[in-house]
Amino acid sequence: LNLGNLLRSATSARRASEGKVPLCLFTNLDETTIMNEALTKYGNESKHLFDAVLQDSLATYVPKTGAEALLLWPTTQYKVIRSRVGRLLNLARAPYEMTLFVDDDTYFCAPHGPDGLFNSIKWLHDTRERHTLRAQVFGHNGGGKECIWHKVLHENASFSSSLEGDCNDQGLENKCLGERGIQGGALAVTRNSTLTKLVDEWVDTFLFEHTCVLGLNETSECRSYIRAREKHENKIGMQGGTLGDQGAFRAIAEQRCRRNASGDWSLGTLPRAFNVREIHPARDSLDDVAKHLRKQHTAVVDCRHDPQDITLFGPMLMIHSKHYLNDLRDDALIEETCEL
């Protein structure tokens, strides 16, 4: 956790939502530590930075097996893995009817009138019953691009994240997204029993895969899993010698599609503007960063460009990349990118 980036992210969220969207923080840090740092950086305005500060869920998780206990034992060796488990468990404790979970390196763009952050969050809330989880799904835009252009050209609609979301939902009707990874930096979840089922499946599969691959679980089930993984998946999901959460999610998404059961959890797409992360500035100097961003402008926002370009239908709502917060110390420079 980068405390400076976290506070800057939260401050940008307050500004972008004009104080209308409640903010909750899950953390393993003491609340006093966070608020003292916020007071130093932002003065009295920081008193209302978070509406709630909750303890990270890993602190109260009870391992189900000896292998899980070894994996989650508080040593530095598996620090990243423990962090990911905590993040997954936090989803089941979503504090609101609809909660948008984001990483601490997310910058929220300033208000854009009726198509800005507040109304976009409101759309997520109003449509929460459609899906248990919304995320950006790798290799899939929901099939809504034709719908979007039709409504803009023939029905006088305006580009917005809500239009994109409605069209993507229409394109996904009666379809199931299986065997696809998701970008976990922004996840919108609906608080209900299907969310609990989703999180339980995700955490159990995540821990099973890790204990197998890291040699902590030597059961025959694990040996079979390793052979299948090496043969069919070529270790998809491996990140820096450990598994990411993508492989586990793909596994449970595929199982869900095979079950095809009513009342099961469901996956929908999150509009692109909620998780823009494809432009990465150079790390040499601030001047180079600014030049890089300007060069990338058309590729990022022009949805009429080549299909391989990143398409945004409406204002950019969030930039999710630690490069921006680390390299662009002046919020005005990030906002210049937001206004593309």
C-alpha cells in the first residue's frame, strides 16, 4: 500500500463525485495512521475523506486446511498472495447495495456534468440486479459497439458509460462469459447471496491453485491439477513465479457456464471509462511523460479509429495506473489527460 497514492486517489474521488458518493477503505493499516497522514497533506478537508474505514478481511479469515495455513502465514515470502486473498474476501463484505472496488493507484477524473462520475455510479447502482459482478473482460466488449453507434446516430443518444453499459448488457443477453480473465483493478459488485457464492468459489480456487503450484499441497488432486495445467494451459495466469487471481477466476467462470443454473452468480462488463489503464507514460522525466501522453491522445479516446485502439464511449472517469500518480505530481497534468 502506497499511502500517498491512496490519499491522492481518495481526494480525487471526493472531488470527481462532488462529495455525493460515499467512500469506504479496506486496509490493514491503523485508521489513526491514515488520518494523521491525511491531515498533514490535506488539512481539515481530510476529516471527511472516508465515510468508513474497515479492517482488511484477511485478518479474520480462518484457513480451511494446513496447506492454506502455511500459505497465509504472515511471512514476507507470500506477501503478494496474502494481499490478493484479502482483496477477494473484501468483496463479500461490500458495504453498499452496489460497491465499486478500485485499487489505491486509481485517479478519478474531475466532474463532467451529467455524464460524469456521480451519474455513472448511479447507473451502476440502478442496474445492480442485472449482474453479481461487473468487470472489464479481456477480449470481450459485451458486443455492444453496434448498439451504441445506432443509438447515437439514429436515436439522438449521447456517448456515455451508461449507454455503453446498457448496450453491452443487451449484447450479453442469454450469453455466458466463461474461460475469460477480467481486469481486477475495478470491480462493481451487488451485495446479495450470489456475491457470497462467487467470492467463496473464487477464494477456494485461488488458494487451491496456489497451494498446489507452490508445493504446499501434495494430494493426488493437486498432482492431477498440475499435470492438466502444464499440458492444457501452459501455466496461464503465472505472474512472477506465483499465480495471479486470473486463472482462478477463469476456472470458476467456466464452471458457472457449464452449470447454467438459475439463481447463480453472473458476470457483466464494466464500461471502459471506469478503468482506463492502457497508456503508460515513459519513466525518464516529467517532460517525457507529458510528451508521451500527448502522443497517445487519439489512440485512447477516438472510438472511430482502428478496432485495436482503446475505445471510450463518453468522458474518461478513472485512470488506473500507478505511473500517473508516481510520475505526474501535479493533478492538473493528469486532468489534462482526463479531458481528452
